[in-house]
Amino acid sequence: MINRQIVDDYVRTWQQFEWLPDVPDALKKLRQWAPRLVVVTNQQGVGKQLMSEGDVASIHRHIQKNLAPVGVTIDAFQVCPHLASAKCDCRKPMPGLVLDWLARHPEVDPSLSLVVGDSPSDIELAHNVAVVTGECASIQIGSRGSSQFRADASFDSLWDFAAMVQCAMEGQVS
């Protein structure tokens, strides 16, 4: 949702990473509203030994470095490095990574949290978090596949969602 995906492959290095349009500026707008920004990501390429956890961490450091000039910091990158066949609790759509982060941040009210994503597993993740915490809203970005669960709201891009949030903050949307 923040970077262009490589069809039938993985973003293995920073050189392969390509921001989707307007994402850094969208994150800047969202940062003015959201007290925390956490990226939850499946990185099956690690489990397939196509890249290392260090490679993923390096990409995340570069993301932080590139967002700093626009005043954005990602609070955490929660990564599942396992194969889908492992059926672990941390691979989206399972809620393990989110629940782990929430357990380490008890000051965060899960009922005020959103899962914003572009895949059906992101919408299902929000549902699975809500099953445990009682509530978690979902925002669908784009229309990549369909989930058995309906998102609470949908937007064509992260920029469109951020613009709506900014308008609501300015009192232009009721």
C-alpha cells in the first residue's frame, strides 16, 4: 500500500522499492491526525530465503530516512517473515503482530485504531483484531481483490483517505 509491488516477486532491496504516488505526503497528513503509524507486513521472501530479515530492516531504515524530510516517522514495522504454509499467528490476516504491538503499548486504545490496507488480508486482519479487542475499523485502499469481510470505508488511494481525514480535521466533513 505504500510501495509498488513486484508481480510474482518481492521487493528485496531499497533499489527495488518504489513509493506509490503521493504516499509520503499522505503519511504526513495522516501523521497530523494519528498519534501512531505502524506498518504490519508479511515478508514471505524471508521464509523462502530470497532475502534476509536484515534486508527487510534495511528497507525499513531507508523508508524512515526518506520520510524524515517530510516530518514523518513510522512508529514500528511489525514483520512476519514466515511462509504462508507455516500458518503462524503473526502472518496477516491473523492478528498476532497487531496484538503484540498493542500489548507493548497499553496506552493505545484498540477501539480507536484503524487497519488501512490494500489487500483482502488487511480487511480480514481488522476483523480478527476486533474479535479479540472488541473493535477495530478497516479502511480499504484501492480494489485489489475482495474479502469475505466488508471494509468500514473505501478510498481509491492513501492520498484520498488522508485528504478526507484532513478535511474532517478542519471541520469540512461531518
